[in-house]
Amino acid sequence: MMSIIVVGCGRVGAELSYRLFQNGHRIVVVDRFSAAFQNLPDDFNGRLVEGHAMNLDVLRRAGIEETDALAAVTSSDPVNTVIGHLAVSV
């Protein structure tokens, strides 16, 4: 079992999070808007963190220091790139 942070809870992020959850992984989903978490199925049992993942404090609340992997799947490639660089620097 891996601990995985998924940044972005749109169509792609919600689907990725749910499939990983179904496969037995511990999932933390981060999104700027709490309404995005409604994209997740009702039986999703991961952790939800509201906030902008370009903020290191938000990544720390999500457990970046202990996670095995991070998937940045927001709708913005530049934002995903910055988040990836932040995650590697921690």
C-alpha cells in the first residue's frame, strides 16, 4: 500500500483518486475549492485537504513529507509543474 497525494479533484483527479483508493492505497486529495470534492464517489474514504497546493503549508497539511507519490492533475500545466518542483524540494 502506498500513500499518494492527488492535487486537483476535477474529472481526472477524482477518477485517479478513486481508482487508487479502490486498489488499497491511502489517498489525500488536495483542491483549492471544497466543491470539487463532490466529484468523488460517496464511498471514497481518503483524506481531503482544501487549499492551493502551490502553498507549501497546504502540501505539508496533506502529508508531503511522508507520502510515497504525488500526482498533480490540475487544469493548468504550469501549476502542475510548480507543484511538482515544490514536492521534490521538500
